[in-house]
Amino acid sequence: MMEQIWSMLSDPNMQWIFLGCTLLGLSSGVIGCFSYLRKQSLMGDTLAHAALPGICIAFMLTGIKSIGLFLIGAGIAGVVATFGIGYITRNSKLKQDAAMGIVLSGFFGLGIVLLTLIQHGDYGNQAGLDKFLFGQAASMIASDVITMTVVCVSLITICTLLFKQFKIISFDPGFARGLGYPVAFLEQLLMLLIVVAVVAGIQAVGVVLVAALLITPAVSARYWTDRLGLMVVLSGIFGAVSGAIGTWISASVSNLPTGPVTVLAATLLFCISILFGPQRGLVAKRLLRQRVKQRFHQDNERLLEGNVKKEAAL
Amino acid sequence: MSQSPNAIRTATKAIAPLSIKGLSVAYQKKPVLRNVSFEVNEGELIGVIGPNGAGKSTLMKAALGLIPSIGGEVLVYGKPYKQQRKMIGYVPQRESVDWDFPTNALDVVLMGRYGHLGWFRRPSAKDKALALECLSKVGMADYAERQISQLSGGQQQRVFLARALAQDAKLYFMDEPFAGVDAATEKAIITLLQELKLQGKTVIVVHHDLATVQDYFDSVLLLNVELQAFGPTEQTFTQEQLQRTYGGRLAFLDRSLQSPSRHDGVGE
């Protein structure tokens, strides 16, 4: 086992992939905080599923399996999906969750149909397209990893620079608008960053599960702190650890797909958080309740004893 | 131009903190605010009164440009509000945000400074000192580091007020600051309003409790989709005007005026 780890870490190609996936987890964790706090946890999931038909169409139009092209296709599909959700929410009585459910499943259905068409059609070199469903970090080549790294570093930079803005539009968009902040623009920008994070992660983690990297680390981080700054940092760390563990296990154990392993790692971190978080964790809450109960009974007994003594004295 | 006393008064008067002309707002097809025009005097506390759905919050949000209007003009100290944002402070309804947000009271108050900061600048030590001062003005200095979900409703309201104070504005809009607060908070708010008034600031407050209107406000604005009346409290806050604004839906108005036939019949 240890030999496998060493051999993996000494392979320069693998080192790059390892770095890329760690950064991916980090940036997804950071952006995920804002989408979670804005109650848009499902947005990332919708965008990821919407990316599949975009990728398929990009491949069908060009016949080339190029990551750059796929990213463009996925990006366009993501934008169309976002507008679709916005349009449905604005022009019908449907709430956003219903609109997202419809758009998500519609786009994903279309994606699967197109994927099947491609696999049964004359598209020559279609092998590996199915890897986009569950992700295969090991299949990435140097240029993919470099693209991913650049994207992730930019995402983190933007979030750091606009932290104040993202914080206030997440907490109180009405007040932010009153201050004169371009709230609509900032909301669109945040959405765009989510699309970019999702698309960047698709090859490594796959469309089905990439959204978990946005949601799970953010929710886990919330259990450890009441400060947004720390929450963003923790969420980034949780995401990075998940990405690293996912890549490592998937590469060293009989070519498991990366996505599910990464998500399992993130979920494990979530379970630890929900149990052992210092204030909100289930264990902490239990202990607190017991302590309160004990103190109440102690005080009560003392009170009763006092009353008895008083009565005896009378 | 005739030299009526009114014209002379207008000519010598300072520019109004808020001047609204013909403001109209519609959600879907139904107008919720029709042709509202008024001008407020500097240094006054103004109560906005009206029944539910009369457009009180809408008036406030439209004046602040938070929701689109279908017509009308809003001038703050003689200029469009977009150029005067730093002069305007805003206290939204408490229920408009999620109080489980990971932040503490001081941090929320600091948000009031964001309008004075550059795009990428972080709040400085000076901003923090000022925010803390605003918190202590509403009696919340001891709660600065407290996570906001652990505050009571009244305390949360006071944090919102402190944030508006930190904006250091000249014209304040407050959307139902007295709604569902404890007596201590109500007292803290009214003391604060008086203090703002002494500093020559103008405060417009959406208010629900008719019993306290005469004690709290210099002027009242009665609203029910259209402007019903606006002026000094003692002349405007009358039984007759209230009757008109509320359309006989007031509990303390003379019930005998309502004929039983006005109620929907039960059964045929």
C-alpha cells in the first residue's frame, strides 16, 4: 500500500493531477459557502447536470475530444440553464426549487440521450466521453491540469478580493442594493463562478457528483464556526482534503472513478462535523442538554430540601 | 408669480431631504402605489401609516430604488437618489434576512460602513471603533461578539438600527422597526430617533401601532395605495383622516357606523 502511494507521488504527471484536484476541492469549497448561504445549494447540481448535453453537443459538432471545447459547451449549457431557471421563476408561480428540478432533470435526460446517440453513432473516437459521468482524474493530461489549476487559482483570487461584496449580498441583498452595490451583477458573477467551478471539476469528479464538492464542505464547515471568514477557509480545506483523498484512492486502487471516492471523503468529513462540531454538533448538543437537565434537578432538589427544612422549623 | 406666503416660504426653505413626485409602483397588473407626491422637512420624524397592503414598505423600497417604479421622481437633497446614496440610511424589516448567518453583531454593524469603503478595501480599525460606538448607542455594546442567531428579536432589531447609524446618513428609512420588539428595545429605538432628530437628521418610519403615533412623530403620512394625507401630526392624525385611510377597518373607530349589511352574509 505505502509503495503504491510513493510510486504515485513520485510520478510527475500524477503530482500535477494531485495538485489540480486539491485546488479544485479548495476553490469549490470556497465558492460553495456563498451558494449554500444564499440558499442555492442545488444550483451547482443543476449546472453540473446541465453541462452534460453541452459537452455532448460540443463533441457532436466538432467530432474532437478537446477539453477546451467541452468547457465552452458546458459553460453555454450552464448559462442557458441559469436563464431557464430565472425565466421560469419570474414568469410562473413556481418556486426556484421546482424550476431547478425541472431544468436539472430535463438537461440531464437530454445529455444521456445524446451520450447514447454518440456511443451508437459514427463519431469515431468517442471513447472516454462516459468518463464525464463519474470523473476520472487519472485520465487528465498535463494541459488539462494546467487549465484546471489556472481556473481554480483565479476563482480563489476573485472570492478573496470580493469577499466583502459576496458576504453582504449573501446576508442582506436588499441592504446591499440600498448601499448602491450592483447586486444583480454580483449575483450573476457568483453564478458564473459556480459554473466555472463546476465545469472545471467535471473531468475530475464527473457531472453527477461534482456539485457535492460545492455543498458538502460548506455545510460541514458551518458546524465548526460562527464566522464567515473562518467558514470559507475551513470549507476550502475540507474540499481540498476530499479532492486529495479522492484522487489518491482512485489512482492507487484498481482505477476507481474519482468522483464517488472524493464525494465519499467529503461525506465522511461531514459526518464527523455533524457529530463533533463544537456547538452545533449532535454530541455537543446532547451534552449541553444533559448538563442543563442535571443542574435543573440539582437546583430543584436543593430548593425542595430548603422548603422541607423551613416547614420543619415552623 | 403671485407673492403668496406659501411661495415665499418655499423660496427661503432649505432643499428638502426627500421630495417625491408622482411615484407609482405596480406588481403584476395591479398598482400598489399610485401617484404619490410629498416633500419632507429636514430634522423631522415622520411616521408612515396605513392598513396592510397599503404600500408602506413599497413606498420605502421604491424611494430607495430597491424595486422598480413605473413612474415618478425621487429626489434626495435635490438630486436623484442614485447620486446621494451615502446620505441615505436604511433599516429593512428584521424578517428579511436569515439570522443564522455565520456572523456576529459587530460584523453586521460594520456592513453599514461598506458604502464608505472602496470596492476592495476592508473595514479599518477606525470603522470598527465607530461600529462599536453605534452598538453602544443602542445599548448593545456587550453583545458585539455574539453570534446573531443568539440575539433576541429586539436585540436583532437594535443591531439593524446600529448598522443604519454606522452608515452616518442624513436621511433614514426604517421599515417597521417597532414590529414585535420588547419594551426595552422600543424605548431604545425612540431615544435614538430623538437623538437623530436633535442632530438634524430626517427619519421616515413605517409604523403600525396607532396608539403611539402622536407621541413619536412630528409628521404623519397616511397611505392607502394613494396618498391620503400628509402633514404635522396634530392636524393630520385625526379620526376623520384615519377613517378615510383605513376605510372603516379600524377597531377603535366607531363600530356603529358600519351597517350590518356591509358584511358578507352567512348562507343564503
